[in-house]
Amino acid sequence: MTHAAPEGDDITTEAPAPIEPPPTATSASAAEPRQASSGGGGFVGDLARSATGSPSDAAGLARLASTGFMKAMSGFAKGSLEQAATAARQISEGAPVTQVIDQQIESARHSAASFMGIEDAAGRKIIKGTSRKELRARGTALINQSWNAAVQPKDQHPAFSRILDEITHDEARVIRFLAACGSQPVVDVRTKTPFGVGSERVAGGISMICEMAGCLYPERDHVYFANLNRLGLLRFSEEPVADFRRYSLIECQPRCMEAMAKTNKATTVYRSIYLSLFGYQFADICFEMEGYDAGGWKDNDRGDRIIGKGIPELKAKHH
């Protein structure tokens, strides 16, 4: 059976063979041509009935009807009449037919995804098993299985695989660098006031970690640190590193100098960044650490001859 098409546009669309009616149902066979001429049922029929009737619109509708997407649309999209009217109006206003098709496909995709529980109406992914009852069942199952040593994670935590999907290439370099070199100095620039009363921070978290780690975009270090801290791999500390001389390299960097030039009197506050115990375990499992010297920064040996007691030992930290 062929759908009717305007003159000069010989376009036909194959359709499933109609079911033969009973011998007595002669009215159904008589009504069949009228159904074909009206465009059929579903989205295709709604679209044809919403057309304005001009040759250009009819040609665009015929092209729409010839696509396989129309068959899928008629199966699950709700409110096909409104979609058909919208598509017909867009075509009559001169919108490209391909653009209209793309919009209808996107609308159909969201409708189907929402119907199947994959996405909601706003396009957000819906995760199965997040209700209170389902979470309680999962938690109870974990407790019941805790006695079984065969199901317990050993050296590899189940979260490591997800973490690798949630970090960038530069963040991976930062983790490997901190795992090899330990705690790194960080400087905050603040306004200098008597006894620190009313002091304001001009710039914070200035370091050389990304430059030393070989990151491609070292200026995004604050974003990297925030994400690694969110994942539980990196920690910010109010304590300085053991060797205060390491801060001199940061204080002479352009970022620090520009921040100090913004105020008449400025002072620097020494802080540090280090990996958590979970971060060290993650780096040991996921990265090749053997033979990695962080570009020579691992030892940090200046060759100084220290007279007296030397550098005080850094107090133990709680990770």
C-alpha cells in the first residue's frame, strides 16, 4: 500500500500488508482508502492532518513519513498530536526538515528514557535502587556478607575503578607526584595587620605542585585539588612543611608576586598539601611508582651543611 503524495514528488512508503477483513465487513474495505489518504494513524497521521496543505509542506511531510524514525515515534511518544502540530508549523515557517526531525528524535528519546526509567523529564539520569527501602536492603546484605572472607576486598578498594573515571590526566599526575614527594608547600597571601586582626586573604593556595608534576594546565590547580579532596585522596593542612626554605621558591613566583603587589602591606602564610592514606593506597595500586623520581623533585636535596640541631622533625599528622 502506498501513501498519497503531492504531484511532482513520487515518494512511496512501504507499510505492512493490511489484515483481510471478514467477508461480511465490506465497510472496512471501503474505509481503507480514506484512512490511507488521511495519512494513517499514530504520529504520521497526526502530522499529515496538521499540515497546511501547501506543496512545500506536503513534500516535507512526505520526507518525514519516509524515515524510520516515524515508526518508532508512533510507538511510545505521548502527545503525538501536539508534536505533529509543532513539526508542521516549523516546516511551514521555513525550518529545515532535518532540523525538525532532529528535534522530534530528541523529544522521543527523552520520552522513551523517562518511560523506561533511564532519565527523568529534565534529562537527569535515574539510578535504580536509591530508595530508602532498597538502600536498607543493600546495607543489610553487606553486613550479612561481612563474615565471608571470599567477598571482602583485599588490597584493591572497589572505589578505585570509579575514581579513575572521575579524575583528569593532570589530576593523575598530581596524585603520582604527591605519592612520590610527600607533603608540598602552599602559600596564602594576606594583608598585613597588627597581630593579624582584620587581615584579609588576597590569594590562597599558591603552589608549584602542578608545574613540578608536569601538568598540561597548571593554572587549573585549584580545580584539580578540589576534586581530589572531594574524592578523599588529597588533604589541606594548616601546618607548614618541615623545611621552611622550600617556601622561597613559591614566594618568588609571578602569581605570588602579583598578589603581594595588590596591597600596600602583605604577608605570606605557610601551609601544605599532602595525600591521605587512602590516596597513597590508590597511587600504589593504580600507578607505576617504581623508578619514578618526579623529575628530580623526589629527593629535594640541596646539599646544605647544617650546623647545630638542624631542621626540627615534623610532628606526626592524623590523616
